[in-house]
Amino acid sequence: MRLDHVGIAVRDLTAATALFRTLLGREPSGTEDVPGERVRVAFFQVGETRIELLEPTAPDSPVAKFLEKRGEGIHHFALAVADVDGEAARLRASGATLAGEPRSGAGGARVAFVHPKSAGGVLVELSSGHHGRAGGGR
Ligand code: CO
């Protein structure tokens, strides 16, 4: 298990990408629409982990609701695990609350979400990791 990325909710992906380009002194990996979560995302590689910027693409997006309630800021962190479905089942069996079922996320990764009430107030994503990570292509 390792920290795969930290997700930050933003209102304007273009503006936030410009901020992080300056902050990190590097280019993002490009943007991607994730229709299942109704978000558009951009990733910045930072050492072994990444920063994920998330902009909602619909008013009913979970990220839109987060922005309404809490404003811009850290939305979740993601742990890379080999078996997302197995880990989700293990957590559920030990009493954790999951936010929905395991599903497809950004970069074709398998993802599941642990509800903040089961993780110290922070949404936790379990991710199978993203394709092309090792080569640094995206
Ligand atoms: Co994420």
C-alpha cells in the first residue's frame, strides 16, 4: 500500500492548473473527464505520488456538493492497493462505511471510496493505480 494521490476540489480547473504549475514548477499530465464521478481532473506527478485537481462538471457531482459545503480544498487522499474489491470487502466486513460500490475511476483505475465517518473525517479512495504510472507518461 502506498499514497497514490491527494485530491483537491477546485471550482475552475484551468485557474487551479495554472496555480499548481507555478507551485510545482512542472506541467500537468493533461486533463481527463471522469463521467462516473461527474468531474474533470488534472494530475501533477510529485515524486512517487500525485496531486489530483478535481472540477465538477455537473451540479449534482459529489465534488460540486463538497465545494458548496466546504469550499475549495483537500477532498480525498488515495491509497494504491493491489485488490480494490478485496480491500473494500475487508473494510466493509470490519464495519467501515463505503461510499458506493467499487467502480471505474480516472485513468481506467478500479476505485472504491471509504466514507469520511470511517476515516477520521477524510474521504479515502482505494485505487488500483493508474496506467502508465511507471513510465511517467501520464
Ligand atoms: Co482521486
